[in-house]
Amino acid sequence: MDVRYLLLLFFLVSCLPAGQVSKGDLATDGTTESTGGSSGGATTTIPSSETNWNFLSTLSKLITINVSNLNNSYIVGNSVESFLNTSGNSAGTYCLISRYSLSGLTHELRTRVVPVSYYDFKVKRTVKILRVDFNDIANADQSCMVSSVTPITIQRLDANGLLVTDPTPTATSRTTHDPAQLCPLCSSILSSSKIFLVKKTLSALQELSIAQVDIRSLSLAVDPNNNVATNTGTCSQSSCISRGFDCCLDNQCITDGATRPTASAQYNSQLQAAEAEKLNNPLAYLNYPHLYYICGTSVPSSTGGSSGGSYEQGLTQLKKDYFCIEHIKKFKTAPTFHQEVLNEPTFMQDVNPIINDRPGVPDVVNNLSTLYPQDIECRNGNAPTDNMYYKKVVERLYTNCGCAKTTLADMVTYCPAYDYSVNYLDNSGLPNRIDCYTPPGDGPSIPSQQTVSVNSRSAPHRYFRSCGEEFGNSASCVSGDNQEGDFFEYQDEGHVLPMAENFGMNSILGQMKVTLDKAIPAKTVAVELDQVYQISTTSGFYSPCPTCNKDSWFESFTAFPTTAYGAGLQAVGHSTSRDLFDSNSTGGNYEDTIFGRACWIPPTMIPFTHFPLGTTQTQRLTRLKTQAALYANGYQRDWYGFNKGALIGSFDGVSWFAVGKGRIVKSTSKKLFLAINAPFADMASPTLQVVNVQAYDGISQAAQLDYDPSLHLSHPWQNEAGNCQANHMCNTDTDCVTRLGWEYMCANVQDLKTQWPQFDVDAKERANVSDVLTIDQILNQKRFPSSSTKRCVYRGAGSLCIPNSGSPGIVSDANKRKTLTCAPNF
């Protein structure tokens, strides 16, 4: 090799600057002082810095570890360094004691703590810290436990700073060194109630004083589900509420009563039972903190981070509300207190103490030694924003028990006269379970079980006469019993030649007459308000159009296949063959039935069509005309619909739900309407569907949703009348195109809103008012059945969409633009 290259390389290397070694992630920030001299600027003083956790290279006051945590954690700060710099302290054996209050009992986790040091090249000094070995279970057993049968005693500092035997020791059976054994059956994040450091001696674990190492500001939480991906709390109560959630819990913004993601997998049978119990008692979720997120009832926010103990806080708030309601009932002058609270009762002044007259229940309200503070009385005066203002307490009663109204006046007018009932007392005589109570309605009693026949010509609509009154009520109609809306009829009995009149909803569903020999209104069944029912189709079949022509390619195929048991058309088998059965077992041609995959909307349930107007009839007719125009132009299918030909139900005649072979549902009015999800009711064969409507026994199992993604399609609790919605679940447009066709696009539908009519408890529509609801809120289930809110949305002919939504200034939000954009070629 030429020596000139070696000389050149030598000179280049000699010109490079000295390498800089970055400080380790464990070094804490602070102002340092240099002593100069021969040390070359090495630091001899400890910089000022707060005591913090250092976990996953992040400094914080709170960390959450998984029970199978494999990452080391560190306690850093100048108090730690000062302590370890004291002679002999770096050689000591230490433990971190963290305690957790679970169901009123204290559980204890003991973790080995090891002093360690490293050299920080940037500030040129040795940094000393404490390493907390949550993952070193074997050595923790030797260092902090000595024996799992008789753990080594802990000595705590008393008020005088003297070491004494721990006055509140944790039971041996609830003391562990393994995070996974802290609470093996728990599923919610465990937040520590106290943590402190101890030093091991020959006979005890002695607590370090605040002057030695101050860790009072640190908190620790343990996730038994191993779901924690980050180490710090990332939410606060105010930020969560501003984003539309109810509270900050387990270091995340959540909705009160939402199902925990681990509930279905770990406690499936318990979850099913709890869901059934919630139908009868909306407050039942408070009894299952391992299944549901529980914010509590208007619980004041805690100081940031996780609001651990919210289950107890929520129950405490509920007890306060209960005794407040008891106070109102004690001094009411009307038969019930619900209407009276609207009239500013004089007995609600702050000076009146709450008087508890329940036999056997102690007067917990005015006893300072009990769970409750003295000032929880229902308030009036000048404090309408107070948490215990009596009207807010009554509003919470209605909300907790399932009333969907938002103002107290509407709650009292349109919802049942709810009350609280105590079903269980604890050992001290305090209520520890409070449920909602719905009083029985007035008038004749309704049988708990009814068997009704639903004619296959029952349309998803009610028969309103031209004067606006519903057919069948006692009100007379001067204009006669003709159906309101544009008149429609066929010129022949074969239903081939329709009259050329104005096209409307009567043209789509069929004209209704008092003779009930054409289209028939939805079957009306009297039910109790706010009661849970199990509705089942026990027999029957539906033939949509027996006189319609068959498929011209293959006469065994038809656009109107027959279905049975109220389940509607099923997506069983598929074939594009035009002249062979192949695997097409339904008998439907694929162009018209889309292999049974698409969901069909009841024409009277199409959203974006309601507008408040002066009279109920004007309001209804305007909505029906708009719905008919959309349906006739092609908007007949979408993600929130049901199987074509399925038996569906409603408590107002507008918001429908899938029934099929079985559905558990809670009534929202005193009337249940049953119908077939299909147009052209007058064309159907007048066969009968036998339907059983019975009060739910709390034991039987059936579908509770239109479609449940957590259950496979053949599961006995799956709703066969709404399983078409499985084909509308998606992640990308490709999912929609391959299953349903080019008219569909995959979009997030959670923010799509519509005006929706209001109804009273007798299912009568209210004039000149409306609710603004998301699409999932117009459904009976009032929620999305899973965390995913993406659906295959119909954006073909007739749909309300924007063809050029991507143009500047049209729709700026990307998700809304996707939701509202027309499909290609439409």
C-alpha cells in the first residue's frame, strides 16, 4: 500500500473533534456547579431536581406497570442522591412497599430496591439512583419477604419520628412480592393508596423518613390485563369532559358504564348476565366494576391522573342521592314528588336537616362519624349548580334509571316516575346496593305474556287518517277514515296497473283501508312502560310477492324469495350463475337480493328527513314525503337496516329494531309495533307470523342487539333478523366493494347526526320539536355494538351525498368528507 494514503488518513483522523458521549436517559436535569481545577470541570455538587419515577426513559410522578412487567423502573432526584451519598447507605438493602385498597381490604406488594450508579459523561460526575425491580420476583422474595408464610415485620415512623411496629399491618394472605398475585381476579387497573421505602435490618423493614428520601409525590398503578403501552397518566377530568367523555379513569378518558375490552374474553357468561340485568336496572353496572368502567354519579374530579376508587365514590354519591330523595319524599305534599320538584318547594331550604325514617337504617346523614359529611342535604337557595342541588339530584335519578330526556321538565312529563330502592344492607345497616324502581302504570294490568299474530302484510308504518288521528282510537274523524297522504291504488286485482297519481309513502308501502284487505298497519301490542320484554317469532313464513314474475333466466330464482321465522333473507351461499342453483340456497337472484348480504332500511326510518313544524300531521307528512322521495330514487339500503323480510319492532313506529327469532328489549312507550321489513305490503301473501311477547324473566337468553360482532353468525344469541350488518363492518373500501358492491364506501359514522321526532309515553308524536341524534342513537340499542365505528355506507343512487366533496371549501374534515362523498359513477 502507498505510504501516502496512510499519512493522509493519519492527518484526517487527527483533525476530527473529540467524541461526545450523550448522558444516559437516567440522568436528571438541573443546574450544576463546577469546581474547576485538575478535574477538568467535573461536578462535585448534586444538582437540584425533584424526586420522580424514571420509567421507559420518561420522568413522571405516576407510572403504571403491567403485572408481567419486564422493564426496570428507577427513582431519581437530588434527595435520592443525597441519601445514597451518605456513608453506608449505598450498601443497604431496600424495598418499596405499595398498598392497594380493594373491596375494603388492604393488599400489599413488596418490591426489591437496589442502589445503582452510573457516570454521566456530559456533566462528568457519578449519578446515584434507586432501581426498583418489579420483575425480579425471586430476589424480592428473599430481600423483602424472608418467608411467604410469615413476612418480615415492617416498622413505621410515628408522629414523633420514632420507629414503631406498623399499627395497620397487611394480612399475610394479602401480602405478595409478585404483581400478578396482587389481585389475580381483578381486571381493572389497581392504583396504590400508599407507597413508602423501607430499609432491611436483621429483624425488620424500617421506613425511611421524609428527610432521607421523600417519595410522597409518587404514585404507582398495576394493570392486571397487561394492556398498558405507556407509563404515565395522559388524561384529566376536565380534558376528558371537554372531549365528550364522562371521566378520567385508569389513565384514559372513558364513558361511564362502558364495557371493559377484557370483559367479553375473560368473563363472557358474567357479562351476558350483567347485560340482561341492566335491561331491568340501568344502575346494575355499578355492581360489576370488573366488567364496566364506572365513573360514579357526578363524582367530583380527583387531582389528575387516574381516579382510582371511583366505584366506591360512585356508590357513595348514589347513597347521598338516595337519602336526598328520601328527604324529598318525607316532606312532599303531592301524591308523588316528581311533579312537585318543578314548583320550587319551600321544604327544600338548606336549614332543614335530612330526616331518615327508614326502620333499621341508621341516621347516617347527620352523624359525623359515619361515611357521609353533614352538608349533603338537598339544596335549594342560591346554589342551583351545587352537586346536591335537589333538582340536579332528581335529574340524576331519571338519567341513572334510563330516561333519555335532557331537561327535568321533559323527564317528569315523558318518563316513568322512577324511584330508588334499597335491596341490600351491609353489616352496619347502610345500603350497599341501590337499584332503580319503576312503579306500575295506571289502568288495567297488561298480561305478562301475550301471543299475537302478525299478518305478513303488516307494513312498518301506522295508519293515520286524513284528519291526522290514528285509526283505532276513540277520536272521531270528520273527513272519514281514509288514510292520510297521497292516495294510491291499483286498477286491477292482479296489482299490475297502478293509478298514475302523486307518488308517496302509500305507493311504497301500499294503501291502507279500514277493511284491512290491502296493506295493513303495524301490529299494535299494549306493553308496560319501561319494562323489559322478550319477543320471539315462534312460527310463520313470509312470501313477499307470490304473483310477481320469476327470474327470466331461471324460474327457480326470484327477486322476492320466501323467508321463515321472522329472520328475513339470509346470506347463505352465493352464486353468480344465472341458470343453475349452484350454491344459491335462498332462491334469490343476486342482482336484486345482493346474496342476502345488504341491510334494508324500513322506509319510515330513513334519517335526515325530519323537521319540526307547527302540527304533528304536517310534520309527519312532510317527513314521509321526503322519505318516499329518497326511497324511490334508490336509497333503500344502509348499514343500520335489517334483513329484508325480517320481523321488526318499534315503540313509536319510526325507530325500528330487529326481532327475528328472539330479542330482549326495553320498552320506551306503552305500545309495541310489529311489522315486516319490506315495501309493497299489499303484494305479500297474507300469511301469519306467530309472535310471543312476554315480560323478561331475567334468565332466558336471546339477542340484545340488532347484530353483535362478538358472536359468530350461528350463535344462539345472535340476531338472525339483523345479521346483515355483519357485511357492513369494514376497515377499507375494499371490504365494502367485495361484499356489497360499488355503491358502498367504508366510513366512520359515529359523528353523523340527524334531527329525529320526539314521542310521548303513549307513542304520540310531539309537534314542533326534535332531537338531534347520531345514527346509533336512533336505534333501540342506543350504541354501537363494538368499539369499531366504521361501516359500509350506501352512497349510490338516491343517497344524500356530495359528488365533488373533495373540492376546496366543500368539506374540510377528511372523515366527514369520506362519509358524505358519493360512490364512483353516482
